[in-house]
Amino acid sequence: MLAVGAALGAGHLVAALISPASSPFLAVGDVVIRFSPQFLTEFAKTTFGTADKPVLLGGMAVVIAVVAVAAGLASVRRPAPGIGVIGGLGLLGLLAVVTGPAFTWVDLAAPAAALVVGVDAFRGLHALATRAYVPAAGGDGNQAVSRRILLLGSSAAVAVVSLAAGGVGQLLSGGVGDSRRTVTDRLARARLVERAPAIPPRAAFPELGTPTFLTANPDFYRIDVALRVPAQRAEDWSMRIHGMVDNEIVLTFDDLLARPLVERTITLTCVSNPVGGPLISTANFIGVDLRDLLLEAGVRPGADQLYSTSVDGWYTGTPTEVVLEPGRGALLAIGMNGEALPPEHGFPVRMLVPGLYGYVSGTKWLTDLELTTFSADSGYWLERGWAQKAPIKTQCRIDTPRGFATAARGRVTVAGTAWSQPTGVSRVEVRMDGGAWQDAELATEVNADTWRMWRASFDLPPGSHTVQARATDKNGVGQTEMRAEPIPDGASGWPATIFTVA
Ligand SMILES: Nc1nc2c(c(=O)[nH]1)N[C@H]1C(S)=C(S)[C@@H](COP(=O)(O)O)O[C@H]1N2
Ligand SMILES: [Mo]
């Protein structure tokens, strides 16, 4: 276990110094994520939510520890089995790094260091251990004791140095703090050509249990397949708009800041959100208009897909015609609720297209935009069974009462959220115990790209009750009753909550 720990610590440290993406432990985790069957991915997302990554890494650590202990037990007499297992784990790490989506040759250094350090540490500790426990013929007792002390001391040293190496590696690879502070300062001084209007006081009913209208950055839902949040500094960022365009464009972060900056209030929604689920949040995003940029690049006829790639090698495709719709408001976003994008939400630059689920439009840590065709390239989730085009479905959620809650006798208030980006919500209806639908009171609308809160009150007799809700968009199209799972293009069905009146 010590030797394997030394290997992982060394690999993590060398990766941090040379190329953070090449840490062998995290690379193996990436492989597990990329090749997980669909049911496992969905199970992890719905069971662990944002904690899915620590759970995965913890599980991997347990498996590796068990393998290491077994290798140690098999090596009581000869070191060969242990060397074989550590060498095998090392090769696994190498393979994981080499097959990573953004592999370059320097990425070999970290897994190679892990392999060498792991095998060496094992041989050294094994030699010490066998000498310490098999008293040499003719040796005296004191010699055996001092060898044991030497073994314990070396083991402790290996453990401490490995942990320190891993820890230092972790600290070194996460540092975009300064860069973020600079961007936040520059955004505070920037003159925006379009400011998001102030949120009216009656736009949400947090006192009743709905979310606040704007989601604070730390509370904003997070979904991605990145085990390590990419740490790219704004100063180092640049992006190419290329492919089927008349004028290729290369942009630096300063170029973005020099363009007209706009601020828009947008509700982001994840296709994996089950009916009633939490994967939806709202923020004021600052950025540059993506349509304007594409017009400057000159999109060639037939380029029906805008293919975006992130620094960690994730990729997706967005319908070009949607991004080019005049009123759509697609953004290259650099700010979120008055500060630079948080690292977890795509610092320094991400894409946002109101009205499309995040997996076909919300590329975080954006690094490349290519105009291409849907027949030429497929997105990450398209390759895993999800739909190619994914407009957000009209949906609503009952936030209060909570499921199986007990409400006090008297008037019971039901409240929640509804959304239908980019069309907007015109009506929400609620019914109790299968009775007649009744109009809920809608909160003040902020814009059609955001959620809209609602509430309704009922006089109810004591006992168990079931409340249902359904929304209608501004075209008069009602939310479908038909239940569907999130895969392939988003969950549908009316939400229902069972609760008790005391
Ligand atoms: N680089 C990258 N961008 C990504 C993803 C990802 O896995 N990697 N996931 C997408 C999905 S599925 C969603 S729903 C949104 C979520 O954005 P958020 O985490 O800021 O809420 O990001 C999108 N952008
Ligand atoms: Mo998503």
C-alpha cells in the first residue's frame, strides 16, 4: 500500500508541475467515467448529485488499496508478485493517460514517474521487510530490532513524503485564483452595452419555499465529466473559430473584453433533470454575443453544426441556425452574477444558448469553435445515446409542500417554479386530489429565458393529499402529461407531491 501510495503521490506531483491533465490516478478516473455504461452514469448523477466525483475517487482508492494489500500478501516470500502488480497498475495509469482526449507527449512524464517510484519503493521496502523479519543466521537480537526500526522509519517516511507530494500536486494544479480576481476587477470596471434589469421583488417566493430568483454561484447546479476542474488562466486563453467559415477568427481573453459586453439573465437546465429534480439554476451572465461573432466569421452554407470543445477534451454540437437566430441571445460568457465565472462553471470562458439543454450548448472551459456538419462530428453525449438536438421541454416543479411533509391545518399554500425557455411561461395550473385544475398566481416575469415562480392556496381537510401542477408556454402549448425518462431528450410528465394536513 505504501509503494502504491508513493506511486500515486509522485504521479500527481509530477503532473502538477508539467501537465495537470496527466495525473495517473485522475486519468484512470476519467477512463471509468468515459466508459461507464449509461445506467451507471445516471445512477451516480441522481444518487450522489454533485458528490459523484468524490464518490468515484473514493471508490477507486478503496479498490486500489485492496489490490495493493493482496499484492503485499502475495509477496511475503518473493518480491516478484508485488512488482508485477505495481508494474501492472503503472501500465494501467500510462494507458489511461495516453488514451486521454487531450494527450500530448509531455503527459507521459507523470505516469512514468509513478511507475518508477512505485516499483522502486516496493523493492526497497520489501528488501527491508524481509531482512527485518528473517533474523540473519548468527545475527544478534539487537540487529533485528534496529532493522525493524529502520523498516518502520522508512515506511513512515514513504507515507509522509507520498502524502506531501500528492498534496503539493493538488495545490499546484488548482491555481486560477489570481487570474479570476483580475477578471472580476476588470468586469467591475467594464462598461456593458446591455445590463440585466434588476430582478423585481415579486419574481420569486423564497419565503414560501421556492428558490431565490437568482441562484448564488456556490448553489448553482454543476454537471460535467471533469474529475479535475481545468485550471486555465484567462491570460493563457485563446480560441479559434474555424472550419466552414469565410474568415477564421482567433480570440484572446483581452479581445473578448474589448468587444461589446452584455449581461443577460438566463436559466440553465440539465437534460438529466428528472421531473421535480434540482438540476436547474439561474444567473446573470456577462459575455459577448455569439451570433455577432459567427456573423463576423461568415458561416458558410451547409455548416449546420457549431462544434465546441473544452480544454479537458469534452465536446458537443449545437445547431448553427439556433445560435444565429436574431433574438436567441447566445453568449460566450465570462462573468456570472457580477464576478468572473467560477472554476466549476467554466472559467475563463463558456458557451450558453438559452432554450437548449446544457449538454448541447453550455460548453465550459471552452477552447475551440468549429463550424461543421452534424454528419461529420458527434458530441460526447450523442455518442452515449442522447439526442442530437435538445430544446428544453416545458416543465414545472412543486417546491412546497415538500413530499411527505405535514402542513398545518388551515390554508395550505402550494408554490413552485415553471420554465419554458426561450418561449416563456404563460400559465401554471394546480389541482388537488385529482379535482378541477385551478390557475396558480404567476410571479412577475423576468424574461422568457428564465424560470417563473407560481403559487396557489387551498383549504384542505386533515389527511393525505396529492397536488399536481402543469405549465403552459406563451404559444398556448401545455406541458405534456406523458411521462418520459431523461434519456434521450429530457424528462416529461406532470409533477405530483403527496403530503399530509395535520
Ligand atoms: N467542458 C464541459 N462542459 C459542459 C459539460 C461537461 O461535461 N464538460 N456538461 C454540460 C452539461 S450536461 C450541462 S447541464 C452544463 C451544466 O453547466 P453548470 O455545471 O455550469 O451548471 O454544462 C455543460 N457543459
Ligand atoms: Mo446536463
